[in-house]
Amino acid sequence: MTIAVCIDADHPSLPGHFPGEPVVPGVVLLDRVAAAIERDGGALRRIHSVKFLAPLRPGEQAALTLQRDGARVRFRIERDGVAILGGEGELA
């Protein structure tokens, strides 16, 4: 499953993260991962690993990909072929 991700510049988490050079907080991206899993009929129990590899700026378009394998899920967010984050979790 792949869905589009774009965090608007007026998102409430952005004013302090970071002034003058806004970056989407990792927790906001992980919230999008959890929401995508729920939309796909699952529930995220825990995250086993996650790596933040590059920043995502407000308004940038990215793609979130989920790969489910039983109770495991792998997730990845990319922008123009560049990995933003990747990780693995466990489904409830």
C-alpha cells in the first residue's frame, strides 16, 4: 500500500520546529504511519525500529509505503526517491 503524504505549513507542530527553517517533526510522520496502518485495517502495537534519514519540509510531497507480513509491518517514507524514514513495527 502506498499513499501520499504532505504536511501543510500551518500544521500546529511547526512553529517551534525549527524557527526560520521548518522541518516536519518525526512524531508527525510516525502518526501518519499509524493512521495509514489503521486505514489498511490494522493497528500499530509498537515500533521496533525507525531511522530518520532526511528531513521533510512543510508542503513537500512524499510517499508512504507499507508492507505487511503477518503481525509485522515495514514502512518507508520517500520524497523523489530519497528515503525520509524507514522502520518496522508490530501489529496488534
